[in-house]
Amino acid sequence: MITTNAAPEETPSLKNFESSMAELESIVRMLEAGESSLEQALSAFERGIALTRSCQLQLDQAEQRVRVLLETPEGLVTQELLDAAN
């Protein structure tokens, strides 16, 4: 689990993937605009890193769930099954 100094309602792990991605996209747009102070940009960058890590963890967990669902009785995950899942 990712821990940050953010308030509980802002902790990335408490958000779903879609809302985390939307917030991350907003942060990227704000940083690309280049109109923030250095302190605001650093704070937004830190938040973006936390969101990125949270999203990656959620993607890893989803991939593991798919692998479990596609596992053959012999315990193998075939490439064909993975390709079909994508």
C-alpha cells in the first residue's frame, strides 16, 4: 500500500483506477502548461508519482486476476489465452 502525507480522502489507494487516471491526466496538463510555481509543480509531481504507483499496482493486481482465471487445469497460462484476453 502506498502511504503519502495526503488526507485520507486523497490517498491514491482509496481511489478507483479511473478516477486516479483522470487526476493524473489533470496533473500532467497543469505541469505541461508551465504556469505553476516551483513549489506547486513539485507538489503536483509528487502527487502524480503516488497516483502512478497506485495505478500500476492496480494494473498488476488485475493482470494477476486474469492469469488466475485463464490458468489451465495443469496450472499453465497459455499465450493464446493471454492474447485473447487482450
